[in-house]
Amino acid sequence: MENAVTALSTTVNANSLWGVFADAIPFISVVVLVAFGFYLVRRMIKGLSKGKAKI
């Protein structure tokens, strides 16, 4: 067990975590933009059924 803890503490550091986060930023930004687009489209469709197209 001590070997596992030692291995994790030496391999996981701030630089490796930021590296993973930096690689994920483009994916996260695309997901957020697509979700916002779906939100706006749903609001417009909901408003059209009532005769009110609001954004």
C-alpha cells in the first residue's frame, strides 16, 4: 500500500493536472457553446408556439 501512495504522490503534481486540464479546454468550450445554442433554440421554439419569438 505504501508503494501505491508513493507512486501516486510522485506522479501526480500540479503540472500534470494543468496539462490534462489544458487538453480538455477545447472540448469543454465546444460542449458549453452547443448547450447554449440548444437552450436558445428551445426558447425560440417555445415562444413561436405562443406567437412570441423571444431570445
